[in-house]
Amino acid sequence: MSMKTNWMQISPELAAMLHDARPGMPAKGAAGVQSRVSVTFAIAKALFAVPVAPVVEILDIREIAPLPRTPPHVLGLIDRRGVSVPVVDMRLMLAQAPQEDTHETRIVVLRMSLGGERMGLVGLRVDRVIEVAELEDAGDGMLPEAELLQWNERMVAGIARRDGLFVTCLDVDNLFGQGVRAIAAHVVEAA
């Protein structure tokens, strides 16, 4: 398996959408339905999204330096322009079987709150980035309570739709436990 070290070349359309998106601002989609601008990605056959605001960059998969004594979903660190960024495997966080990297595997680098005014970076290893899109709310009565599905509700902000498909919207600030936050905080302090 070859590891690429080039920055991901994204289409001009995707770059423009990332640049022009209004982070965190709900927009009106078709028929006045509330929508959110998000980066969508796939894990196995499921679709997920994070708001565009905290997305810093989308990278090709690259060499990840392992860290000792970390949870299985913490893959290690990557170098992003001289800054160490912890990377988590979203497959493992979502209780999916591990998978070898493919030509579509990406690392979505996000800015996350470390508490107070402190911010850190974390990378999400995902199977495939789909697009930047406006997601429509799934609608009242269509979102099952997190408890009924035995979800860890801290991870899920809600359910949306895109082109008739359900998309699980992740809560970036509550997605990670103390272990990942501690690694990100240590990296920030060491810089």
C-alpha cells in the first residue's frame, strides 16, 4: 500500500463551496426547509456529515505515526505543515470493522474546542469524502430518540437528508472523549 504525501487536489467546485459556505449558518433549501452546509463523507455504506465551519483541510491518506497506549480508534499523528495532528479512525469510533486504506480514503482535518478559548486540530480518517452540501432536516417525527437506538448521543447532532438519503450529522465538539482531547491539547502546548 503506497502512502501519498501530496496535499489533496480538490475540484475547483469543492474548493469554491468550502470557501463560500457560511459556517454554522442555516440556509433555506428547497421548499423553505431548514438546511445546513456540511462536508459529507461515507463510512462503510452510511453517510455522515460535519459542519463546514470547523473543517480546515481534506488530505489524502498519508503515513500515520502510531502513538503508544492509546485507544484503538486513535491511529496516531500526522504532520500538517509542521503541526502534529492526532488522527482517529471513524470506522472504529462507529463500531465498524477496520479497513485497509484505498485511493478514496481521506483525512478530514477539523478544528475543535479544547475548552475555554483553546482550539486544537484533529483528523478524521474516513472511507470517502462525498461533497460539501446543504443538508435538509429529516423532519419532525423522523428523528428517533438517541436512547432508543442506543446511540452515544454526544456524537450525534441529528439526522438530515441529502438527495433522499439519510445523513447522520456529527457533533464535532462532543465527538471526542478526553483521550483525544488530551492528545490534541498536548500537541497545542508543545507547539
